[in-house]
Amino acid sequence: MEWHLAQFNVAKMKYPLDDARMAGFVDRLEPVNRLADLSPGFVWRHQTDAGDSTAIRLYDDPGVIINYSVWESLEALKAFTYQLPEHKELLRQRRDWFDPVASLPLIVMWWIPAGIIPTLEQARERQEHFQANGPTDKAFSFRTPFPSPT
């Protein structure tokens, strides 16, 4: 069986998306998402029919936004996250726009059978699992990756 990597991350905005102080993030979001869509190993990302991922709210706090995607491998996701200059710049400036979410793991990953599109409920379950148990083969992070099932 072939496996893909699901990744889910959350961010707590310091200001509403339409606040001028968020412009540096908002103005780069669509171009960076487009680059993700074209990146080697990219499979899927969660978004509205209009292509907006920031409109999706999974938590009671309207300031918490999500990013949810599937990649062919951990290496493909790492390359996009840490080697693509445009994404690296967003990471470098993230503290300008986002506060830590103390009650939630910022990122969680898990392996899924290729061809499966994970649900928001699955993301939440994996996030809760990671929070309760730390990194395991069911939910892990870049710092503590687990190999795909064999």
C-alpha cells in the first residue's frame, strides 16, 4: 500500500485578517498557496470552493485559522516548508501576525493511505491525540517524525 502524509496546523491571529497589520501575511497567502499547489509531492489542501482556507473555522475562537494539506512524503512537505524562499519568509515573520496557541499543538502529521482525503474531524482527533500522548505513529511533528507504515 502507498502512503501519503497529512499535515494540519493552526495559527492564532493577532489581528483580524482585514486589519492592515495582517497585510504582509494576507498579500502573500494566495501566491504561496499557488506555489504549494505546484510543488513536487503536493497532493491536496483544504479550502472553500472559492479557494480560501482562511475562511474555515474549526474552533470557537474566530482568530484561529487552519492549514490542512496532504503530501506524497515528509521530504516533499519539508522541502516546501523550509526550502521555498517565499514560505521561509512567511515563517520568519510569523510572530508579526500570530500568537502561540498554548492549548493546541501547532502542527500535527500522520500517514494516510494514498488517495484518501482526510476530514476536519480526523485532523481534530489527531491533534487531540498528539496533545494527550505526545508524538506517536498516529500523530507526530517535524521534530519527531515517524516513518510511513510498511
